[in-house]
Amino acid sequence: MNEHFEEQNESEFEIGRYLGVIRRRHMLFLVVLASVWAAVWGSSWLLQARYKSSALILVEEPAMPKDYVEPNVSENLQDRLQSISEQMLSRTRLLQIIEDLHLYERNNGKQTPDDKVERMRKDIDVELVHNQNGEITAFRVIYSAQDPHVAQQVTNELTKLFINENLSARKQQSQSTTTFLQNQLAIARSTLADQDAKVRAFQASHEGSLPTQEASNLQILSGLQSQLQNEQDALNAVRQQRAYHQSMIDQYRALRGTSSGGNTTSGLTEIDQQLEKLRAKLADLSTRYTDQFPEVVQVKAEIARTQKSRDELAANLKKNANAKGASDGQATEITEAAQNSTLLQFQSQLKSDEFEIDTRQEAITALKARINDYQSRLGAEPAVTQQLADLTRGYEQSQTNYNDLLKKESDSQMATSMEQMQEGERFSIIDPPSLPLKPDFPNRLKMCGAGAGAGLVLGFLVVGLLEFLDDRLYTDAEIHRLLSTSVISEVPEIIGVTEQRRNRNKLLLGWATAATIVVVILAAAAFSYLHA
């Protein structure tokens, strides 16, 4: 219970202490509050008023859908606005506006053109307006000046600059993109022509060994090999025929040394044997080949010639038999004449065989040379195919690059035409530059509230500091805390009528001062609001 009593005493002590501070320091607190508030609010009427004019510019989408014409300029509007802002804030453009509208001329003798440009840059502001998706849909151009009409005029000029600069920048960027693509297309066209010339030169230098000619080369080679086989077969047949004719000539020459019929009959028997061999050979060939086969045709011709020779020899024998009654000399002459005629025929046929042999040997040599040529072509075909594939691959890549650039260049030309017709993304004014009726700076109502707040804070700090530095004792509780022994009795304070009246007047003066300050601050706030 004692502890509870002590806590209650401490609480009453703290409240009493604060009330004592208020009684002692309230006038100082009110003076500090009023002074600080008056200084801050009064300065708001001494500062030069500045008016802010703004214009809202809408970013319009291209009139032509992107499905038909794809723009060839940067789609990042924020970067483009940044670039346009930097160009607009350039020294040349700002100096032109400053000279045209006669800005910043009050201290003209002390300000250089660079100082004016720097001041104007600080007075210009651009605010971006985003939609719910975070996309930029519009932006504000803001300019502040001491004269509201000047602020409106400058904002109007800046707005025009933004719109014109955007059109000019888009046209220039679009044209630059088209020009770049045209240059790249010319380079790609030249590269493609070089690749095509290399492919054509390679094909011309390897004519006959190209992959597309492999099938025809194989077909031609097969035909040449078949012709070579036919020529060799024909050559063998002619050689056999030549050997036969040579043997017949030798036989007739042997018959010339004798005139007996037995020998002539022996020659006729040999021819019959030769005919049998030829007929047997023809029968064998007929079982394997058709009648148009060259060797079959040659054997048939040989049989015909041999048959003719046999018939002539048989006729001679018959003449010899009919001339039995004649003299031996006449018979001998008749027989020699017949033999000489047959011998000449065989000699003529032998020369024809030799000529045909030479001709066919030349043909075989030519065929072998051609066969070797086509075989070398087929042998070189894999390497040629690889080299041609490398060249063709480079050509196809160049062709693909050229076609891609051609399409891009065509699309870019369409986009450039769209920008020149002002059918692309545009800036349009939604809210024209406003004429500000109230100054944007200073905000006297805010400064009135800020002065009151600063006065309260500074007043509490001053009072608190003075109480911290004051070492005097003002209450009984402070004396009880200071003494180590308990107090037996107290002498009550005797306050006279005059002192009581003085304390009451002091309290009334404090309340009246506080009320006056509050009323003045409220009245000043109302005045600032009405005359802002």
C-alpha cells in the first residue's frame, strides 16, 4: 500500500511539475511560437511569386495497324522522350526561345547566355503519365516563371517543339533505318553475285564431273563399254576372217604348182569343211543372239563369201571336166585362169579385212580413251560434290540473307512512307498550355502551417532547455527529494490580495495571448487561402 501511495505521489508530482513549467514559461513559449510563425509566414509574402503552366500531350497510336505496316523506329517511348528532351534542352534551342520571348532580362548585364540557359533548364519539367499497365500514354510539359503569361507562352513553345521534334525524329530515324537497310542490301547483292559467279565458274571448270551429271555419265559409260565390247567382238571376227582368207590364198597358191584334179578336189573339200565350221558357229551364235547381232551378221556374210568361192571353184572343176577332150595345154590354161580369178578375190578380201582391223583398232583405242575419261569423271565426282556443296552452301546463305534484307528493306520503305504521311505514332495536345491564376511558389497556406509547426517545436525546445539549465527548486516534492530527513512541519505560504490579483492577471494575460496567437494564425491561414 505504501508503494501504491508513493507511485500516486510521483504521478501527482510529474503533473504538478508540468503545470508549474507552463505557469512559469508560457509567455516565453508563446513569444517563440509567434516569432517563428511570423518570420516564416511573413517571408512567404516577401518571396517572388512563380507561376507554373502545364500542357498535357497524348501519345497516339499509329493510324495504320501493325499487322499491315510494322514501324521501323524505336518502340521505347521513354527512351525516345529522353532523347527528344535532351535535344530540346540544347543550348541553341533554349537560347532561341529566350531571345524570342525576352526571358531573364532583369539582370541582363550580370547574366551570361549560359546562365540563362541553365536557369531555363531548371524551370522546365516533363512528367510522364502511365496507365494501369505501366505503359506511357501521355506526358506533361511544365514551365514555371514569375509572369503567368510568360509561363503560358514558353509552355506553348515547348509543346510545339515536342510535337515537331517527335515528327522530325521519327522521320529521320525511319529514313536512316531504310538507308541502312538499302546499303546492307547492296552489299548482300554484291556478295550474292560473287557467290553466283564462283558457282558458275566452278561448274564450268568441272563440266562432266558435276553431281547432276552422274547418272548421265554412268549411262554414257555403260554405252561406251557396250560399244567397246561390240568392237572387240567384231575385231575378233575380222581377225578370224582374215586368217581364213589368208589360208585360202595359201591354198590357191599351193594349187598353182600342180595341175592335177585331185589337188583341186582337195581344195574343194577344205572349202566345204570351212563352210561346215562357219555354219556350226552360226548355229551356236543364233542360240544366244538375234539376227541383228554384229557377229551373227559377220558370220552370215562370211558364209556367203565362202559359198561363193566354193561355187566358183566347183564351176572351174566342171569346166575342167568338160575340157577333157581338149589338149592338155588348153586345160591347164583354163584351170590357171580360174585359180587366178579366185586368188585375186581372196587377196582383195584379205586387204579389206586388214583395213577393217585397223579401223576397228582405232575405234577401240578411242573408246578406251573415252571410257577412261568418264571413269576419271566419276572418280572425281565425290571431291567435286563436296567442293560444290561448300560453294552452294555459301551461295544459299547469301541468298537467304539477301531475301531477308530485301523483305526488311521493303517493309522499312513502307514504314518510312507512313511516317512521311504522318500516319505513325503522333503527339497530340489534350490540354493546351494553361494560364496559371495562382502562384505555384510560394504556397503561403503551407508556409503558414509550417511556420506554426516550427514555432511549436522551437518553443518546446527553448522551454525544455531553460528548465534543464534551471537548478532552482519550485515545489515541496523537490525539497522532500533533496532532504535526507523527513519534514516534521511546513510553514504555509501567505499570499496577499495584491499578489493574488497579480497572479490572476498574469494567468488571464497568458490565456489571452495564446488565444490571440491562435486567432491570428487561423486568420492568416484563411487570408493565405483566399489570396493564394
